[in-house]
Amino acid sequence: MRDEIAKFQKTGIQPFGVNPAGVDSHRSYAEKMRFNFPLLSDAERTIAGAYHALKDDARGIQRTVYVIGRDSTIRFAQRGAPPVDDIVRAG
């Protein structure tokens, strides 16, 4: 997302990441990786569970991408790292 942020902005998509690490570690990680989008903390894995991103052990996270429309409908859902153009097209 970081390197393709202009494609998201052009279509009005606001990307963000969700990660189980704590807020303090996010701050340094986001700075180190030079993220240009918000990184949210999900230490209790509530968001990951709700969006079916937990692995079978209920602790690990499987990268999962969702596009949610302004009308709250899910327009795209895929595990892994789908091509940015596929994500943007769904927006």
C-alpha cells in the first residue's frame, strides 16, 4: 500500500493496516517502514476475528484485504496480498 498510495487516493480509498502488536511498537514500526497510512492496534484480535483473519490457532494473523464501501458493504475480500489494481478496482 505504501508504494501505491496514489492509486488509493485517486479512487478515494483510505487504506489502513491492522496488526496485533501494541500501540507503542506500532509507532516505531510505522516510522521504520515509512508507512503513509494509519496502522491500528488489535491486541485482543477482535478485528481479526470479526474479519476472519485469524489462523487456525486463533492467535496468528493471516493477511487479509477488505474493501468496505461508504455504504458499509464489503466490496472486496481476499486473503494474502492481492494486486493493488484489483483492490482499487473494487473501490
